[in-house]
Amino acid sequence: MLTPTASLIIKNASQLVTLHDPQKIGPKCGNLMTNLDIINNGAVAVNGSRIVAIGETNKLLKQVVLTRRAKVIDAERRVVTPGLIDPHTHPVFAGQRAAEFELRITGRSYMEIAEAGGGIISTVDAVRKATKNTLKLNGKRILDRMLSFGTTTIEAKSGYGLTTRDEIKQLLAIKELNDEHDIDLIPTFLGAHEIPLEYKNNPDDYVSLICNDMIPKVVARNLAVFCDVFCEQGVFSPKQTRIILQTAQAYGLKLKIHADELSNTGGAELAAEFDAVSADHLVFAGDEGIHLMQKAGVVPVLLPGTTFFLGMNQAAPARLMIEKGLPVALATDCNPGSSMTESMQIIMTLGCLEYKMTPAEVLSASTLNAAFAIDKGSEIGSLAPGKFADLVIWDAEDYREIPYHYGGNMVSSVYKKGVKVR
Amino acid sequence: MLTPTASLIIKNASQLVTLHDPQKIGPKCGNLMTNLDIINNGAVAVNGSRIVAIGETNKLLKQVVLTRRAKVIDAERRVVTPGLIDPHTHPVFAGQRAAEFELRITGRSYMEIAEAGGGIISTVDAVRKATKNTLKLNGKRILDRMLSFGTTTIEAKSGYGLTTRDEIKQLLAIKELNDEHDIDLIPTFLGAHEIPLEYKNNPDDYVSLICNDMIPKVVARNLAVFCDVFCEQGVFSPKQTRIILQTAQAYGLKLKIHADELSNTGGAELAAEFDAVSADHLVFAGDEGIHLMQKAGVVPVLLPGTTFFLGMNQAAPARLMIEKGLPVALATDCNPGSSMTESMQIIMTLGCLEYKMTPAEVLSASTLNAAFAIDKGSEIGSLAPGKFADLVIWDAEDYREIPYHYGGNMVSSVYKKGVKVR
């Protein structure tokens, strides 16, 4: 074995949570590992942007050669984990919907909220009026917060433009934020987020616009990796969803679905049929859908912040999915209407308290499984030689303190591709 | 009217949330004000540690004379509120109980958790073994986090020592933290937090120890303002609680009660009978208890973080209390077992989502009503001439964004007694 050269070493971690066990990682998606493959008194060696070695501190220090200007960081009494990954977000928008939040608390119905100017359409109005630069400025504030809470990679959706021009404006903002910000953004085209008002009476025409105009242009400009559809009663029917997914697939986009969020519409089954990379929400997913997702290797992305924020009594069947061997991932669903948060830490707490996932499960779900949910499992999400050096050092000696210590920020520092960014 | 002199002005706030309407504030406790008395484009003038004027920016700037070295801060597009007040915390302890959190999620019973080394008694063990300086170091980390989340005053309880020596050790740590830290700590003696193991078979003897040894010594050393009792089945009975409260009252301590947290034991009624300053938890408080509290002017301190963290289905009857005219306050209950958080912001969100309080109500509950809950309503909790200049500038244009934006930290900066501390 060649002696690795290191430009950065983080050593003496009370727990180096690697999630690295090659035996347990399948070709397509990570297992839901309750064994986090923790190295006590662990160290990680980095050269440039990538990890070159992991191991027990004393052993690792003997194995690597330091570059002349190498940095050695002491993480004594601190946990080190992979950077958090947030695989479902809507971070580029304008305005806020705090008034709608207030109305919902006082028991107002969705219709009353819409009449009072709330709902997705209110954000669509604001986004259409905003310039790309305004969207970027707003997005940057959100990304800054995400980074401060330990998130190093996110998936980022369009879906508040709902015209070809405004969807592309949102995707351009996402692209430029990806270029300029420390956080990596994986772009998803979500023209099928809602039927815009001007198509309320002829939604199939909007589906045609998506398929014949939006998708071709988005793909031609290389603005999206994924295509996503909000498959739900009153939004896009399974039939419409199928048309959009077929088109997106033909154009080479990878697929995601907003599935079974508010009712069981067969979204999980559809995700399996189309070999989607992930199916998201899944609050009302049934046994058959879960079984088919497992067979097809679709990653379930659960959003406990959304059910919490919307005051829903029902939780996604996380425990059933885990029992069936699905690699559950978690995400913030960061958006101004149904989940206004940037913190994967509160999502981990909610995963524990509301979805009955263990601290080990929520950490897997926010790192390695989240990486597979955006098809980046080979590059990020665990600490292993060859992977990007995306790391968080925590103000905690035991990883279980991260979800246990709720509503705050337990991050001590954040490294993105080997560089300290927080 | 004399022209006020100002050493600090914070101007142009999109909303200056004053909570200052002399018409609405009773002699003992603040009303639960849904009208926050907001001044748009507001300003606050401070001289030294105290507020000297509030008003619309242009008017206020004409009314005050600046000292030579005065600072003028522009809070444009930002909300300014009183510093948050956390009127129920247990911030001085040793160890953590993340393993117990994990056990609870997996459905283990209280008995199993106690057998696995959890429960209050496990923290008592750790605190008895810790030095005062260790307790202070641990407490300082918690206070630093509280301050970063906008809290400027807290109530702080003992109750993890359960011997005279160890209770005094905890109270001394609290006293020294109060001297050294920017946050003001109001000390509460809570020797009656749990029956220590050595008294399990003769709890009345422990009550005698509290009354005949602890309280006299605590009072002689001037280490507490309040005395609190955990009145609950299996902890201190109403009869034992009464004995302790009578003794504390005779020694000049003000009173608080952990009342009706896990069952209705008549704690609310007892609080009213003893004219306690606050009754806390109140998850199972009944109509009669609420009525008596209202008549006696007892402030209800609700702890939605605790019911959330313990996965309890029942919420305190916040809406009923508000309808009955009680000035509801909120607190973190910051402690390692049942509510490991330092953030009043997540508590405000939980007040909205779980207790159905409006954003205006949770802000009143975390400022002015919280001040009355620790008998400091005349000094802090609202922005009014004469009060201490404890202020938070928020990264929000509308106060409703504070609870709406959940799980994060919306603080831009914090002033304590006129000094920028964050």
C-alpha cells in the first residue's frame, strides 16, 4: 500500500463516525446502517479535497506523510461525522409566509389561507416578480444558515416559477449559487410543483408545456440533474405524473417524486415503476408501495419537519420502511410554506421523536442515505478514502447528543472539500 | 418633560415590539397581550443600562440628545424586541442523558430507563461527584448558547444535589455564573426536585431535612430568591409540598411549584392558595385550578418543549388559560432529561404548533409574561423608559417570522443592559 500524503489531519475525535463498511454498501443505495462504523479516538487524513485515510489516531498518524504546510486539527472530546446532506429543499424563493403560519395555527382552512393570499401560488407570484439576483440573494441567506448548521450538500428544486422563463430563472439562480457558495447544490427541475392559476381549467395543457417546452429547454441548457413531480390529488394525477416522468426520462433526467404526501395516490408504486432515485414524503405510502420501492432500490426521503410544521397527525411509516430494509433518508423540505427551516439538526430530532428513528438511524439518514437519495453515494455521505472531505466537527462527545440536544446548533466547525468553511 | 440623553440609539426597526401599554399592565402580572404595541419604523434610546425613550424613529431622534460617544445602530428591515426571558431552567448540571433519549425513542419504560442508569437520579449522581467549578464550566456553555439564541435573563434552579452541601454547591455555581456571565440568573432552591435514593423509604425525613437544614442555610447565605417543589405522584405529595412551601414562605422565599405535570395532583390549586409567583408545567391542570390561579394572579409557566421531548400526547391547556385571562409564560425547562434545549425560539415554535398559541402570544409569553413569572415585570420584559435595555435585533422584518422560522437562530444581535453582547 502506498503511503498517503495529507494536507489536513483531524485527530483525536472521541467518535469518528465513518459510516464506512464496504460490506454493507450495495451498488445503488446504502443500507440503513444502525452500526455507524465508529472509530473511537479516530482521525481522518485529507489531501486537497479528498479523504486519503481514516483510522484510530495513533495508527493513522504513523501511516501518513504530512505535506510541509499541513494543518493538524485536534478534535479532542468531539464527534466528527460526514457533512450533513439535505436531499429535498426548495431554497430559492422570494417573500415569506409567516401570516399563513399564523392563520394555520388559529385553525383556518386551506381555502381561507388561499383567499388570504397564502399557499404555493403566493410564492409563485413573488418569484415571478423577483429578479434572478433577488432570488440569489435570498437563496444565499438560506445556504449560509444551512452551512452554519452543518449541511455541506443539498438538492435544490425549482417550482415557484411555473412558466418556462421563471423556472429557468430559478434554475439559473441555483446554478450560480452552486458556483459561488461553499455548499454544493444538485439541481432539480420541478415545473410540476403546482398547476399555475392560468392553467387551472386546462391542466393538461400545462403538462404539455412542461413536456414540450420546459424540459427540452432545461435539458438543453444543462440546468437540472433531476426532474420531480408533485403527484397528489388536486395537483398532478398519476396519469399526468407518468407523462412528465416519461418525458424527463427520455431527455436523460434522473427522477424523483413527491409521493403520497397528503393521501395515497400510488406515488410510491410509480417511483418503483420508473426506477426513480428517490420518492419523497411518503406519509401515506402503503405496504405494496414500500415493497416495490425496496425491490427497485428507490430511496425513501422522509420529511418529518413538514408533518410537524403542518400539524399533521400522521407520520410517514419510517419504522416499517427500516424493517423492510429500505435506506431511509431525511431532509428539511426547506420552503416558505410547509417547512421553514434550514437545520438538518432539528430534522434529526423530529426523526427521532415523531418518526421513532434511533439516533444512529437519523444520522445515517442525514449523511450516507441522503447521499444515495441524490445519487452521490459514491462521492459523499461517509468518511472513506477517495470520498470528498466534507466533514463536521461537533460540540458533542457522543453522536447521540446531536438529535438529543434539540432546537439549537451543535456544530463546532465545518469542512467542505477539505477547506474549513465554518 | 426633560430631554433624555442617550448613549445608544437603535433606529429604523421595521417593527419595534415594545409590549408597552401602561393601561394593560396590572400591578402583579402582565396581561397576555395579543396587541404587542408595535411601533413601525421604531427606535429605542438607551442611556447606560436603561431605556430612556421609545418612539417612531424620526420623532424620537428629535426628542433625545446624544452623548458625545453615543452609538447609533441602524436596524433597518429588522425587528427589535425585548431580550427573551426563560423563567424555568435547570442549567447547572453534569453529564448528559442522550442514552436515555435513545431508550425512550425505542419505547422503553421509565423503569427500564432507571435500571439502565437514567432518570433524575443519574444526574444527581454526576452532580454530587462534580466540583463547583465543573458545574460552572458546564453551566457557562449552556448560558453562552442561551445568549446566542436571544435570552438575556433566566430563572435557574438547583435540585440535582439533594444534600445540603450539594444543593448549596449548585446554588453557589448559579450565583457565580450570575456575577460572571452577561445573562442574569434568578436563583431558585429546588431541593424538593426528587426524593434521593437514601431517603426512598423515609421521604418525610427528607422533607424535614429540606425544611430544617437546607432552607435555613440557603436563606442565611442569600442563595435563592425562589423555592420550588416538584409536586407529583411518587415525588412530593400535596401534603409534603405544603410543608415545604410553608417553611419557605416563613423564611421569606418567593414560591414556584412544578404543578400537574404528569397527573392532576391539585398543584394549580396549591399555587393559588400559597399565592405563588408561578405554577409551572400544568399539563393536567383542571378548570378549578386555572380559575383559582387567575384569581390569585399566579403566572402559568408552560413548557411545550418538555411534552414534545417526552413524546407526551397531552398539551397544557394554553388556550383555555388565555381565554380565562391568565398571562401565560413559556420556558425551555432546559435540563438533561426531559428538555435538552437552550433555545426559546424553538419553544416559541412549539408554543404555536403544539399549544396553538399565536405568534403574538408566544412573544408576550417569552418576554413580558416571562418577566412577571420571575417577579421582574417592573424591570425587564418590555421596551419602556426606565426598564433595562435588554434587546434583541432579529434577522426578520415581521415578528411572526421568529416562531415561523423553526429550529434555527434568527438572532442578529443581542444587547444586555445597553451593551452589545452578541
